[in-house]
Amino acid sequence: MRQLLQNAVLISATALLMAACSDDKKTKQAAPPPPPPPPKVEVVTVDPKPIPNIIELPGRVQAIRIAEIRARVNGIIQERLYEEGTDVEVGTPLFQIDPREMRANLKAAKAALERAEATALNAAQDVKRYKGLVAKQAISQQEYDTALATLRTAKADVSQAEANVQSAELELEYTTVESPIEGRAGRAQVTEGALVSASEGTLLTTVEKFDPVYVNFAQSSSDLLQIRARLASGALELPEGGRVEVKLILENGHEYPHPGYVNFYAMSIDENTGTVALRAEFPNPDRLLLPGQFVRGRINAGIRPDGVLIPQRAVMVNDQAARVLLVGEDDKVVSREIELGELQGSKWVIREGLKAGEVVIVEGGGSVRSGAAVRTTPYQPEGPPEVPESSMATESSQ
């Protein structure tokens, strides 16, 4: 009997132990797994600082001086005296027109001057002689007055003859056509033996000076008004010294090595295009810029004293607006709409929407949504650090 009781107690204890183990397994299986850590994102902190307000505009190169060389006398071209496409100085002979007719005209003018001078001398002697006679009443006053009038006429004839000599000398001088400016002489428009005319102003060639050169731009009137308003409000400041610097991008994408400065701004708006003309002057010692060449100008239209730059990849742009993701309180993601300015290198200029100290997500934002918690790490851009002033790619207007 005692053996039966011991067996019953042993069986009950075993059953209780097995039930306890089974309940413990079920408890362990029902416990939820620990939550995954928040995703990691790379961020930058908004740090306002002075940045240039760059406007990019298309432009055309223009020679600073252009002289159309035209015939000033009638005649036959005897010789071209310069090499086409070479540099010439002021006074360099370019063409020789047959001078024989002009030499003959000068000789005739000098002879006429000698005759006029002889007549004037004779008239002066008559007046001198008549002056004493009229005092003695040996001749009438009318005869004396006639002698005075003859002298005045003779002096006028001398002046006319002198002018004719000067005119003939000029015409002879004009037979040697000289460059009025320094620059590069272009292709000859006439050949030896061609008849040229002063009345028609026959074009012989063109001389252009392109060191320095002008570059002409056209800016929309709305952009100009916006810049003036921002200058008035203090959102923009004039560059140091008040000079507006311009850098050029050539057709091959390279930056022209010499900066220029705006030296002309039109005071009226073109009615057809709604633009305002402006012009900058550039040194051109290596003749890299040629008249008519297309370039793009990056114009420093003031300084933003509190400019904000963020990496381009931090901005999400669609048809409606541009947005960024911020890391707000409790490391929660916040979406915000911003107003973009121009692109400087690989960074956007932000006009409105961001404040100093705010944290912007650059990398990893595609896997998170607004309100989600994140872990932050500083953004590490690839490649060498950028210098915005020397690598600015801007919008065509702002």
C-alpha cells in the first residue's frame, strides 16, 4: 500500500514538472522581439554665411573698337600695304591709291595761291600810295575806298587759295590709307586696280581692337527689379568697392582666366525682348576671346550676408515645390517646403525655409518618412571640398 502511494506522488510530481516546463516554453515563444534601431541618416547643420549672389547670362564678345576703313578720295588702288589678319598700329599704311591726280591738283592750288598773293601785294601797295594822295586831295575819296575794297578782295582770295592748297594736301595725304586705331586688320575688300569712291565711301577693310574686349549681356527686367528690391531691403549687399565682377565660361566649358567688370547698364528696357542691356570689359592678352564668340557670364550681383547652402542631393524637387527633410525634436523627421535660389557647384542656395542650426538630412532620407525617429551622423561629401566661387553653375535667372 505504501509503495502505491509513493508511486502516485512521483507520477504527480513528474506531471507538474512537465506542465511547468511546457508553460515556460509557451511564455518564451509569446514574448515580442526587441524593436530594431532607428535608421541612420547623414545630416548637415544649417550655417548661414556670406555668399555671392550669382546670375548666369548668355553673352557675345565684341571688339572694344571697330574702325571701318573707307576711301576718302576717288582713285585706283595701286597696292595693298599690309598682311591680312595681322596687328597694325595707329598710322600703319594699309592701301595706296594712285596719287598722280592729287599731286597735280596740289600743284595747281599752290600756283593759284601765288597769283592771289601777288594780287594782294599789288593792292596793298595801291592803298598805301592812295592814302597819301587822298590826304593832299590829289584823288577823290571814292578812288581811295575802291582801292581798299580791292585789297580786301585780294586778301580773301589769298585765304581761299590757302584753303584750296590745304584741301589738295589732304587729298594727296588720303591716297595713303592709314589705320586710325591699333588692332587687327581684317580681310581686304578691294584688290589692286579697283576704282574706289569717296562719295560712296568704298569699304577697304576693317580694323578691330580686342584687347581688352566687351561682352554684351541682356538681363530680364523682372530679375533686375528683384535684385533692386533685395538690395533695398538689405537681403543683398553691394560687392566690395561697388564693382560688379563677371566670370566667363567658354564654349568648351572652361572658365576664362581673367575676370571682368560691368561698365555699362542701359537705362531703358528693350520693348521687344523685355530685357536690359549690360556690358562688361575683360582683358584679352592671349586673344582667347574673339568678336562674335558665344560665352556665358557669371555675374556677382551682390552678396547675401546670411546665405544658406545645402547639398543638392538633400533637396527633393517636383512640379509643385522643393522640400527637404529635417531632424526635429526627439530625433523625429520633419518635412518642410523651401524656396530655391541658384545652384552653386553641387549645392543649392536656399532663399527661404531654413534657419541657422537646423539639421537637414542629406543621405538616407529615402527610407524614412515624416515623424519617424532616426539616428544622425555628419554628412561626408565625396571628393575634394568645393570652392563655390570658382565652380558656380547657376540658373539662367533668379
